[in-house]
Amino acid sequence: MNNCTTWETNVRHISGTSVNDLNQALRLIQERWQDIQRSYEEACRDGRAMVDLLSVPVAGGSHTSLTAAIDYSQGRKHCADLVHELWAWYKRLERTFTDRKSRLTSRLALLMFKEDVGQVLTWLTDHGEPFLARQTAIGKSSQRAEQLYNAHMQFEQVAANTLTNADKLISAVEELASQAENPREVRQEAAKLQQRITSFTNAVDSRREMLDLACGFYGHTKEVLNWLHNASESYNPGEHFPPTIEGMDDELTAFRQHRDSLEAAVKRVVSEGKALISRLQDSEEAAHLRSILTQVTNERDAVWELLGDRQMRLELCMQLRLFEADVHNSMEGLRRDVPAITAVTNATSVAASTSPTAPTATTESNAAGTVPSTSGVSASGAASDLYWISDPRQAPSIAALEEVNVSCTAVLPKVEEVLNKGGELIRIFESVAVNFPAGGPGSSDSGVGDSSETAVERVHRLISELGESVATVDEINERVSNELDWRRLQSQSRQRMITVWDGLSWFQEQDMLNAKLRYSVH
């Protein structure tokens, strides 16, 4: 018990200022506590033995019977009191030991936390941040950009261990602060570490993003320049376009899709280049990127001019195909609605075959423009009923003449509308000064034409063919109209003559009646 005060003082004064000192202090305080426990256990064992000895009565007749009558209750009580006092001191020393050990442990944890934080900050200061400060270039080629990107990814792998340790330290802050003597100091250290780590990771991410953007920019630029070069090389002003409307529609759709995808790719390259220039610190590299963007825009402008020309030719060819279809439908409609054309053609063909001289150009043109269509037997039958069409004076009736006249009058406005479209198409070709191989079947009617025709020649020829058919219809209509007018006039004259003769007959009858009356009177 004389040592309890000394032991308490010694335990309270065990301390340390470094990790090694604190580890040694913890070992020392543990040894002191073990010594205290051994001394306490020995004293308690002796005290309990003394109490037990004084509590057992002495048997009579023994050599100690002279002391049996002595009262040991006071001694026994005194020993028991000493044991209780030892217990109280033991609990007091235990509290002192526990408190001191806890303080030393928390102080050691704080110093170790500071030491770990210091190691992380030292790595950032000596290695991580200097590396990022040195690595600011992106390279002037795709190969160099990829090398820098790979080097940066290796650096990230090295930095990953440090960042993992930092995350563990930051996640353990609250637990450490709850046990520390100075929680504010722990949180301040953690905040400083968090700030440095956040700044470093942002810089790492920014560097990776810029290198990734650079690799993408160089790759996309190479791809776009190849596309632009191919578009320029494939430009062909003498290109032959599809012969059908459906084919032209597919060609236009494919052209627009290709142009839109190329335009989107160019915009992406320009956007990536401008983003890189805004983030670069090296003026030489920025100037290099500007030269690349200038090259891309110049190539784009040149190709866009070619694409614009091809788009114009595609759209004009589509108009040509539509006009060809309109002319074909008009020719078919003329033969269907005006069967007299077929009759005139047949008569012309017979006359030409029996003529001793060669057919004229006009006759050939009319024959080419009015070849019998696929109307078949019905058209031939209708034509045979119009045997008189070359000489309307042989028409069997006014009704037949009126039928031909009505069919001619009804069909001409639609055909003239198609001719007007052809004229407008010619004016468009002349205004834009564009021409190209017409391609296609070549003829609106027979399906056979000259493959070397240009688009303008094709339009002129189709207008000429349709115009000849219209002229034939006009000629038929004029002859039929004249004959119809003459027959109507004859009919009217005949009707009037009948009326006059009827009137004269009535007057004659009246005269005869009057004469008879006069004769009877006399």
C-alpha cells in the first residue's frame, strides 16, 4: 500500500511525443500495470489467508490451548479492512491505467494519422503534382497523342495506391475524431488532405480527358480527311444516273444521308479542335491544331461545292425522270383517248410504204412519236372504225365527228400542261448552266433511245415528240371541226329549206283553194 501512490504518479506521468516514444510508453504502462496486478494479487492472497487463519478456533488439549482463550476478532477485522482498502486502491489504479492507456493510444493514432497523411501529401508534392505540371502537351500526331495517353494511364495506376490510402484515411476521420483528445485537429488534417486529393484527382481527370480528346481528334480528323478526299475523287460530272424514278429517289436519299453524316463528322472535328485549343497551354501546339482545322475547313468547302453541284444534277435528273414519265403517260393518254391518232398513223404508214420516194423527216418523227401502244386489240378496233379520219368528208355521221372532236378538245389541256413543264425544265437547265448524260430508256414512247443524249437534248426531243402528237391532234381536230361545222351548216340549211318548202306548199295550197273558190263563184 505504500507503493500505490507512487504507482499512480508513475502511471500518470508516462507519456511520449513521437510514435516510437508512445509505443514504448504503452509497453511501459502495460508492464507497470502487470506489476501492480501481481503485487495486488499477492497482498490479497496473504490477507485472505490471515483472515481465514484467525477465523478457525483452536482445539482443546493441544499445545496451543493456552492461546485459545485469546480473542482474535480485532485482528481478523483489521486484516479484512486492509483487504478492502487494497481493493479500493486497485480499482483506482485500474481507472488511472485505463484512462492513461486510452490517452496514449488516441495520441498514437493521431500521430500515425498525421504521419500517413504526411506521406500522402509528400507523394503528391514530390511526384504526383510535378508529373502533371510537366505533362501538358498533347502531341502533334495521333501516334504521339496515344503515347502520352498510355503514359498517363500508367501514372494513374501508380497513383491509385496513394489515392486508395487517402480514401481510407478520410473515411476513418470521424471514428478517429470521436476518440481523439483534440477532434478539431483531426478534422483539420483530414480537410487539408481532402482538398489536396480533390485538386489532384481533378487534375488527373482533366489530363486524361484532354489526352482522350486529342486521340479522338487526330483519329476523327484522319477519317474525315479521307472521306473528303474520296468524295472529291469520286466526283464525276458525266455520271449516269438511275433510269427510274424509284432509283433516283433512292439515289437522292443515299446522297443526303452521306452528306449529312459527312457534315456531322466535320462539325465534330471542328468542335473537338476548338475544345483542345481552349485548354492548351502550349501556343505551338495550339497553332498546329489551328492549321489542321484550316485544312479541314478548306477541304470541306471544296467538297461542299462539288456536292452542291451533284445535288443539283440529281434533283434535275429527278425532274427529268418525272418529265419522261409525264410525257409517256401523255402519249399513252392521247392514243387511248384519241383513237383517231392511231388511224392517222396507220394511214400515214400505208401512204409512206406505197410512196416511190423516201419518207420525210416529219413523217418519221410522227411515226416515232405515235407508235401504237400496248392498248392492243381495243385500240386497233377503234382505229378501224375511224377509216374516214384522213378524209372527214367520209365520216358516217355527225355523231362520229362530234365524238372525235370532244376527245381531242378534252385531252389537249393536260398535254399542253406537260409541254409547259418541259419548257420550264429547259429554262432551269439554261439558268443553272448544268447538263449531264440523260441515261435511262431514252424514249418516252418506244423505250429505245440514244444513250449518248444529254439531259437537255432529251427534254428537247421529248417536247418535240409530244408536240408532234399534239400537232397531229390539232390537225385532226381542225379537219373534224371544219367538217362538223359544214355538216351542221348543211343540216341547218336543209332544215330551213324544208321549212321554206313547207311554207311554199302551204301558199300553193292556199292559192289553189282561192282559185277554186273564185271559179265556183263565177
